Amino acid sequence: MSKKAPRRTAERILETALTMFNRFGEPNVSTTAISADMGISPGNLYYHYPAKDELVNALFERHRRSLTPLLRASGEVQDVEDAWFFMHSLFESLWEHRFIYRNLNDLLSRNRHLETQVQALIEQIVRSLQDLLDSMRRQTLTMPASEVPTMATSMVVLLTYWLSFEYAKDPRRALEPEHAQAALLRGARHVLGLLGPYMVETQRKHLQALAAAYTSRTGPG
């Protein structure tokens, strides 16, 4: 039985960088530390990624690509059950690349390429959530069409900075893997909570039931 071919070094570097950035924060991880953790020379790493910003940019592009299919499906969301699954999936993708959102403002101030790419992604998410709201308005929401753009923007603000909020509340533990599920559920609950006043009664009660089930598993938050 033949052995599997080893993963390409460039991909291994990305995976190691992502793990370390997520755990320690991107500003606290050097390329030297990444190469040492991998057991390769700094020169080998620089051959693939001559600067740390190139690592960050490559990881962000991977994040953007992973989000695209989900964002395209937003117009298929019709009720609270769909929205809960969609929002949780969205937060899962953000969690997988949480170093970006933990240090977003700092990263943007140092990386012009990332700045423009993040702006484009935010616009894409806003459009996606507008599609979601328009779809839910058919049977779930009583929201006027004129309020959709503002609500979509408010939801994206909460999405984008939720992990920073979690980190600020509990810097030593909030972004560790064992706390992922609770953080994701809290985020989904609060984003969908913005829609509560606009939901038809049956859907609002269903959202309350989902939130209650979440609270029983993770505690208040």
C-alpha cells in the first residue's frame, strides 16, 4: 500500500500559521516562530512567503473563498430554522480564521492589500444579508423593504466585531477551541435577536425556544 504524498510545504506553512495566529494573535507570532514550530529553516518559509503579510493575505483569501458558497445561499433562507443554521455556519467560518477578526483594525492599518480585500468582503456579506432579509420577508418578517439595508449593515457590524467582543470579555479563554461552540451560539443568538421585533409571532416564539435551548447548554451570555 503506497504512502500518501506529503502535503506541500506551502500549505503546511499556512496551516501552522493559522493555528498559531488563532492561538496567540497575529502580532505575537513571527515567521521565525512559525518555521521553528514546523522544524523547517526560516529560508524555506521565506521561499514560499517572503513576508508575514503574504501569509496573512493568503489565509484571508482562503477564508473569503470558503465563505462564498454560503453567502450565495443566503437567498434560500426562509424562516428562523434556516436563519439559525445559516448564521451558525457563518460564525463557524469566522471562527476558523478568528485571528483576522480579533486583530482586524490593527491588521488593516498595516496591510493595504488586506484593507481593500476586507472592504470587498464586508460589502459582499452586506449584500448577502440583504438577500436573506428579502427572502425572509416573504413569510417570516414584517420588516419594510426600506429598513433592509440598515438592518443588514447592523447585522454585519455585530458579525464582524463579535469575536473582538468575546475576547475583550475574557482575554485568557474566550478564543480557545474549547469555548468555540458557546461563542458561536452567542453570536448567532444576538445577530438573529435583532430581527425579533419584526418576526411573525410563530417565528418569534421559535427563535425564543432556540435561544432557551442554547442558554440551557452554554449559560447566559
